[in-house]
Amino acid sequence: MSQAALSPARVALVGNPNSGKTALFNALTGGRAKVANYAGVTVERKEGVVTTVTGRTIHVLDLPGTYSLRARSPDEVVTRDAVLGQLAGETPPDVIVCVADATNLRLVLRLILELKKVGRPLVLALNMFDIAQRQGLRIDLEGLSREIGAPIVTTVATRKRGIEELVAQIDATTLAAATLDAQTWREPDAGEIRDAHREAQRLMKAYVRPPERPDTLTGKVDSVLLHPVWGLVILLGLLLVMFQAVFTGATPLMDLIDAAMTGLGGLVAQVLPEGLLRSLIVDGIVAGVGSVLVFLPQILILFFFIIMLEDSGYMARAAFLMDKIMGGAGLHGRAFIPLLSSFACAIPGIMSTRVIDNKRDRLTTILVAPLMTCSARIPVYTLIIGAVIPHRTVGGIFSLQGLVMFGLYAAGILSALGVSFVMRRFFWRGMSEPFMMELPTYKKPDPTNVARNLLMRGQIFMSRAGRIILPLMVLVWFLSTFPYAPAGATEPAIDYSFAGMIGHFIQPALAPIGFNWQMSVALVPGMAAREVAVAALGTVYAVGDAEAATGGLSARLAAQWSLASGLSFLAWYVFAPQCVATLGVVKRETNSWLWPAVMFGYMITLAYLAALIVYQVTVALGGG
Amino acid sequence: MNNLSMDRVTMADATPEVGITVRLSDASVGDRGVIVDVRADLDGKDHGVDVEELQRRLLEFGFVEGARIEVIHEGAIGHDPIAVRLDDMRVALRRRDAGEVIVLLDRP
Ligand SMILES: Nc1nc2c(ncn2[C@@H]2O[C@H](COP(=O)(O)OP(=O)(O)OP(=O)(O)O)[C@@H](O)[C@H]2O)c(=O)[nH]1
Ligand SMILES: [Mg+2]
């Protein structure tokens, strides 16, 4: 075997958005990158490795989708730079693999004509070939391949079909390409784009016969889901069902985990002798970390809904329905998907704003994204709602607690719209950029993809509990236990501890919003991540209440917090910038400390004001 | 949406198979036809980018002369945005940015 055959090759996956590049990347490399049925899922480059049957290593690069190499938004810049080898210390890939949706070839044929000018060997992967076959679409592969001057491999990325052939073709192409053409790509003007379209159209006519059984499902479903009135009603209904399910559907499982945790605490208490170690494990770790683990079922239910929406193709429809409202608030149309992703976590949400071309549109979206209710707020909301809101049914079907939860989500959404409106109105006037968005055909969500995503979410949640919450809870336990109360002390021992001191020190500043010292002290470790506040409350109350260790945290809070304090704490958490990781990502994405500082400033101001109003009004109404 | 019903009537007798042209921004749901022009005229509207750039983006997205187009959906508020079928794709865009696309309607 020659030397060239063994030297590793580098290939880049390029193509229109939503053509299945990432699905193909996962199939090739065994990766677990995010796949979903809307344009703009991938916003970063990602590298993986595949080994050919001959033992050669191929480095595969997954890239954001694009309609042209004329990059406009930050994600498209990533693709252009990788294809042209414009990054420092990087050469263009040895082979460009153009990934095309076989059922939607016209635009990608034009992109191929652009890619040919890059001067690298090209392989065309005709993906989604299963759908093309189901529709009876006929493509003359030989003829097309001859015309575009590139080998064609048909693939079904989600079922791992055609993968071996693709690898073999990549391997052969790198070896065959003795001389590379010169790179002659430059930005096309309108005339050149038209010419390329004409050429693409000619290829379509000559080599692609229209499908015998075109997809009619998408049109039928859309006539309901995109109906001007029913569409909006269904969208609202879906969100309402989602939050109801998060709240009520998880209860049996949560009770189970709660009982297991209490049992575990009791077991440890029996085995270990009374003393510091027992206190650390029972009050610090089990009560603290356990109080957060209880929320795993809720997180999974929320993600189940989000993944189903993303994988079916509904996301782009929701963006369409909400566009006018978002535009009225000065948000770019493409801001919808980043904001909806922020329901899971603001960090991927903020990263996915890279699909927005204009800097101001993008900054506005970044700054309001943390106002969307992320999953880390669920533990806080659920705990407090469970403690202070009565367990009642409203209108026969809705639980009052679920409605309050829905209200908190609505408050987050409305405040994001409001803040964006104010920003665009007073600081950044001017129109946002043109907005065009592909509405993908509906697909049945792939069960393995859904299961894999859910598993990954569960793992992330558990590992956060292990890496962030566990060490912090040991610290909180330490601060709540030491120093011991002096001899002859009249107050509970925890009042004399460091935690007590810190809490009593901060509390005066938070007294106007009705926070007691335990709530105040929980905010401090809660900076690391929102759900840590729940764990901290768990530990502080467990240590402070060691004798009467009956009932869970929720029961303790119900006995000790007034309605006004509980609602005020909820209002605080709608706005509070309590997550250092988010601030860090804003710094990275904007490349400046200014924007995280602005974000922190405006959010904490809103949090204090909202909590103040809620507390004072509730007290005035007799809820103090 | 548009004030073209008069034209439609007068055109109907003369050339039944050749319809009238409308700007995509003025088209209503159900209108279908062929794109005959994608312009870069100054229209006095603020698109956030200059008109040449808007034209290139429209072209790259497949709004190109000869493409078949049909308006299939519109939003509830102010009939905006619109969703169109563009050959084999479905695309959503705002009416504000659709004014440069000229469509020759099938129906008179
Ligand atoms: N039926 C079928 N579906 C596929 C195939 N490949 C991908 N999909 C689906 O197509 C959708 C898009 O796949 P992705 O891999 O996220 O597409 P992408 O090209 O990476 O998209 P961007 O990152 O947004 O550019 C997902 O819903 C996949 O499940 C295929 O071969 N057959
Ligand atoms: Mg992708």
C-alpha cells in the first residue's frame, strides 16, 4: 500500500440547512451531535473520525448549513472559512462532501456549482433517499454525476444506509485527485446567481423526474397548524398542555424519588452513629442533592415535548405563527428558535443566535434569552408553588398549581418581548434584516433519536447534580454547621453558624422584598446555577431543623413561609441573572465583558423591582 | 389585500391564459404563478440591508425568474408573514421583504 493511502484525509460536510449533514456525521463517526428537523441546528464546526476498511483515518468535519458560500451570519462564516481553508493554520479539506436532500435538489445544485469553484474534489451524498424512493422520485444518477463531475452516493443517514459506500468513495476520491484545481471562488453577483440557477434548472429538467407520489401530508397538516386562527389556538394549547404535563405528569415518579431519598436518609441515620459524618451525609448531601434530583422526571417530560416539536418539523411553524408578535417587539424572525431552545437552557439558546446575520438583532436576542424560563428554574418554581399555592382544580381540568407555573412561563415570555421592545425602541432603532425561513416537510420523530436525546439530557442533569451541586452542598452544610452555638445559646444553633451570619448580613437589603435569612443565604450558592438554591434551602432547613426532621422541604417551607414571601421569591427567579455559565457564554459570544455586565445589571434590577411589587401588593392584600 | 381586481377583469377578456402581474408583497393566499422578475429597486422601505443585498438573498433562496410560486398561508395579524410554495420548497417571509418579487399569476 502506498504512503498516500495511509496518510489521514480530511473531509468537510457541506450543504443546505436541514439536509441531514449532522445525521450523516453521526452515522459516519458514531457521534451524538444534535439532529433536528429545522434549518440552523448546527452552528459550530464539529470534528469526528472514521476509519476505512483499509485502516485509513478520515477526519470528518460537520458544518452549519448554508445556501451559498457568501456567508452573512456567523454560522455561515464558519462554513465558508472551513471550505476555503481561511482559518489560520488550516488548509482546505481534501474532499468536500456535499450533502443534499434528494427531494429538494434545485437549490443545492446551485450550491454545488459554487463549490466546484473551490477547486477541491467533490462527492455528492444524495441523502434522504428513502423519502425520494417512497415518493417515486427518479434521478438519473449516472447522467447527473457526469454533468457535475463528481461521484454520487445515495444515503439514508438516519438508518445508516450507504455509509460504507460513502466512506469508500471518499477514500477513492482522495487517492485519485492527483492535481488540485486552483481556487477561483469569489462572491457571485446577482447576474451570476441567476446564471447558476438557470444551469441548475437545466440539470433538474434533464436528470430528475418529478415525484410520482409527492408528499401531500405536509400541505394537509399545515392547513390546520398554520391556519391564522386555529394555528395560534393550537400553539397556545400545546404550550399549556406541555406545562400541565410537566407539573402533573411527573408527580408519581417524583414522589417515588422523594420517598427513596427520605428512605436513604433514614437508612444512613440508622447505620451511622449520631455525629458530624451523619449530619454531613443526611443533612448536607441527601437533603441537598436529593432535593434537586427529585426534579429529574419533570426535566425529562419538558425535554420530551421540546424534542418532539423539534424533530417533527413544528418549530419552524411556531416561528411563523409568532413572527408578527416578535417583529412587533423588534425581534428578528430567526430569534424564535433560539428563544424556544432557551426553555431548555439559555446556553444553547444563546449559541444558536449565530444564525442571525445582523449584530444588533443578534445582541437583542442574546440579552433577552435568559428571560425565557430555563429548565433549571423548574425545581425552584415547583418547590415554591408546591409549598405556597393550594392544591386545587380550576375549571374542572386545570390544576391551580399548573396554571401558576404557566403564568410564570408567560411572565418570562412577555418580559422578553418587553425588554426587546424597549431596547429596539430606545437604543437600536432601525429595521431588522430580511427574514426568510424554510418550512421543512413534516417527519415522524425518530424514536432512537428521541430516546438518545432524552438520555443525554438526563445524563447532563445528573452530572450537574454530581459536579456542581454536590460540592456546593458540602460547603453549604459546612457553613451551616460551624461554628457551633455558644454555651447557653437561646436561638437555634444555625443562627450562630457562618451561613446564619451571612444570611443575617444580607437579609436587611432583601427585607423589603420579604426574604428571610434562609432565602437570602440560598441566593449565594444559587449564583452557580438556579437549582442550587433549592438544594441550599434543603440543606439549610435540614441542618436548622435537625430535631423535627419530619416531612420534605416543601412541607417545611409551607409551614414557615408566608404567601407573600413565596410569591416574591418566584418573581425574583423570573428575572434574576442567577447563572454564571450563561454570563460566561454571553462574554464568549459577544467577545466583551460589557454585554454580560449589561445583562446582569438589567436582570437584577428587574428581579428586585418585580419581587418588591409582588411582595408589597400581596402583603397589602392580606397575604403577608 | 390588493387593488388589482379591476385589472383582473379587464385583462380577463384580452388574454385569458396570461394573467396579470403582482408584487409578491401584495399577493393573497391562493395566488399562484411564475416569478417573472426579482428587482433591486429603491422602494423607500427599510429592509435592514441595501436592496442589492436583499435581491441576492432572494435569489439565493430560490426566488428566481422562472420559478413556480404559490402563496399558501398568511399570518393572522395584518396578513403577515406569508408562506409560499416555491417549486419543491416551502418558504416563509415577511411581506415587507417580498415587494421586489414580481409574479405573473396563472388566473386572470
Ligand atoms: N427520512 C430521513 N430523514 C433524515 C435523513 N437524514 C436526516 N434526516 C432527518 O432530517 C432532519 C435534519 O437532519 P440534520 O442532520 O439535523 O440536518 P443538518 O443538515 O445537520 O441541518 P443543519 O445543521 O440545520 O444545517 C432530521 O429530522 C433528521 O432526522 C434520511 O436519510 N432519511
Ligand atoms: Mg446539522
